[in-house]
Amino acid sequence: MMTVCCFLAACCCLLTSGCIRREPPADITIINNAEPESLDPAIISGIPEFRVVIGLFEGLTRLDPKTAQPIPGLAQGWDISPDGSTYTFHLRTNLVWSTGEPITADDVAYSWLRAANPATASDYAEEFFYLKNGEAFVTGRLKDPALVGVHALDKYTVRVELNHPTAFFLDLCALPVMSVVPRLTIGKYGDRWLMARPLPTSGPFELAYWRPNDKVRLQKNPRYWDAANTRSQIIDFLPLGSQDTALNLYENGQADIVLDSTLVPNELLDVLLKRPDFHSFDYLATYFIRFNVTKKPFDDPRVRRALALAIDKERIVTKITRAGESPAATLVPPGTANYTSPPGLGYDPALARKLLAEAGYPGGKGFPRFEYMFNAAAGGGAGKIHENIAIELQQMWRDNLGIQMDLRQVEWKVLLSSYSHLDFETARSSWTGDYDDANTFLDCFISNSGNNRTGWKNAQYDALINEANKQTDLKKREQLFQQAETLLVHDELPIIPIYYYVGLNYFDTNKIQGFYQNILDDHPLQTLHRVGRRTK
């Protein structure tokens, strides 16, 4: 009887071991705050998506992990015409997709034209406005893509014609929207191309899998042109918005890097910021409120200014965020290269009430109830901070203006979709600079920008931004940008700046290296690596 039992037990073990596939542990596990909306470089617009996509797809340039300045990517070099308006990029001759097929100049031109095509509906399509005929193509006024200023001259050469010299053009080439995607796979699968297995990638990693609400797993791409310097084999991204869970996973060794200041428990901030594995830094990012100016009463600038003047921003950063943030009167953060913002609006409840009365709502009478939308994650985290800010705004506007606001909590994907479809009245938002220049903030609000998402259109603002970007004189350029930002944050206010972020993340430098703090909070994945073996 004993022998039979042992035999059956052994069979069970064999059967079980055959059914359970243990996946290898990740070299590095990153807590990434939110579930990605997509991994298509042409349509993503959120930071959680960017962090993953830069590991999968590369552009002509990429960002240096230490300085966040553009360096050669798929292009090994480039020539610039004397007038600064034509770039000739020379691709590396050893470029192949992760599936083995060659990457060519035709793939570059295809990728850019696909992202610029209005049918793609890219929120970042305005980055192609700098190309000859780019704006006309993006807006649908020009139908022939052959007339747009990007051309494959031969297998390894791409020529780009700009409307005028653009100082930050090489920075733009490192953005996900300009990265190179697999045209043959997209041609075969259409909108479902990301489901292809294996999925051809041009970056340092391949997509092992994406399990929604679990993880995105990336594995090293051995065919990447710089694979010899890709330090990790597997990197996992966990979509997690709970402060307590993030900290617990980190303390237990189940996560290695936590990327957002909003994932540090507020009640422990004072203690945790003293630890050597908690890192704070300055970076270019601003938290603000969007108005949908196509809906009443927010179509009236006096109403928008009144709401702005009724917000005590100092109270928000000292009571809620508490990580060293500064109240913001402008959109462009201090420290942006070659730029100082003009004065914005401060805290003045009396003037706010006066403006609201002038708009027809004395003491808030007759002002309709409205919704404030924000994203919140179960268990707290970033969502809890957004909720606390929303509650504070609700009280300030009720006490100072006599108006009533309802709170609407939604998932991250819903928030992004609502922005794009103007399906909101007011909403929390933020912007992190894509490059170190005031333009990366201010061009979001030109009339036909996919990142505008307020319904606000101002011809004077558009003209100022356009003229500033043509300037080679830095002082004149700054003055034009200042005039535009005055319209944005002082006169018209389709947005209300609330505070400038302070960067905060946590990881142990004795265990994880190749992660560098920089002003854009941009972290290329190929440099990340573990020192020693994972202990848990």
C-alpha cells in the first residue's frame, strides 16, 4: 500500500511539474503607476506609456541617460545644411528588426508619415508641423504624403526638410511619435499590429507579453544595434497606483524601482526623504487644471480667471503634496533653458468674486453645478493625491465663490480618452517637458495641437508661437514666448497652473545602477542593471 501511495504521489508531482511553467524572474522590476493606454508610439501621450515604449522602439536619435540631450540612435550621424533647415541622416548599416529583417530609410519615412496622417489621430502629430508641408498634411489640407519633407534617398539615408531652422529638432527625433515602427507588420495586421507575435521592435527590448492589470514584460532584443551595451535581460513594468502596496513590494524585494513621487506615502514623507534610497530632484513638469472652453460657463475667460484667483496654491503644496513642490503661476517651470516666464495670477478671492459677478454670477448665484474629473487608483497613490486636491479645490471654490462642484473619479485610460474627446468640464492634468525648451510646454496649446485638449483657439497665440520658433535670436524668441504665455496663464486661462513638480523616486543604488536623475525624468532602459543577484 505504501509503495502504491508513493508511486501515485510521484506521478502527481510529475504531472504538476509538467503543467506549471515557471517564468524566469526579471532582472529589474519597475512600478509604473498606471496601466498603459497603448504601446503604439504614434498614439500614446502619457508618461507610463512612454517609459515602456522607449524600450521597444527607437528613433533617429535617443536621449543620453545622464544629460537627457539627444545622441545618435538608429542614425549614426547627420549633416545639417548651412541655413539649418535640411537634415540628412545616415542610418547605421547593421540595423535589423528584432525578427531579423533589415530596418531601412523607407521604414523611417513610413513611420513619420503614419504618425502625421490625420487618420492615425496622434496627439503628438503637431511635432511634424516643423517639416515642410507637415502642418498641411497633419490637418488634412494636403493629401499627398510625397510632398511632406521626409524622404528616403536610399536604403541608409533620410533627408528631412524643415520650414525653418528648429533648434530642438534633434530632441524631437527622440520622441516616441518619431520612432521607427514595422511597416510590413502594420500593413498586415492594421490596428491590431501590436498583437503580432513575434512583434518586430527597433529598440533594445522585445515585448515578451503584456498582461493587463498584471505586468508588461520586456526581454532583451539580441539583434538591437547596441545589444552589447543592453545590460538587463528582462525588465518588468507593474501598473500599480497604491502608495502602500508600492512601498511594501519595494521593501520586500519584489520591486526595484518606484518611479513617481505620488507613490510615496504622504504620511511617511518626512521620514522616507531622509533615506539614501529615496531620491528627489528638479525636473520640468507642471500640474494644472484644464477647462473645456467649449462648454458654458467655461467659455467665458472671466469665469476661468475667477476660478484661478480663488485657488490658494500654497495651501495645496504644504497640506497635500508635501514633497517640496512650488506653487505655479505659469505653465513653463523655472529652470527651463533660455527662458523666464512672465507673471501669472496669484491668490485674490476678492478679485475672483468681482470677475464672477461681472460674468453674471454674483456670489455664485445661477452658476451651474459642474464636474471635476481626475484619475484615481484603488488603494491610494497618485489617485489619492488627485482626489485630495480635488476636495481642496471643491472647498475653495465653494467658500470663495459660492459655486458647487462634483467630483468624478475615472481610470487613467478614461481620463486620456475624455481629454481627447473633450468629454469633461474641468479636469486635473499635468505636463512633463519632452525636451529642455519652453516650446515643449507652450506648443501644446496652439489651436490644432492634439495635446491642447481644451477646445481653446487663439490666433494671436498661434502666431506668437510660430514666430518664436522661427527665431534664432534667443532674446527675441524668449520675448515672443513670454507674450504667448501671458495670454495662456494670465489673460485667457484655458488652464490653471497649480504647482511645479519635484521629482521623487526610490531605488537602492547598491543594487540598481544605470539609472540617472535628469531634468526630463527620462530613463533609457538599456543602461539599467542589477548589481549582484536578486535575493528575494
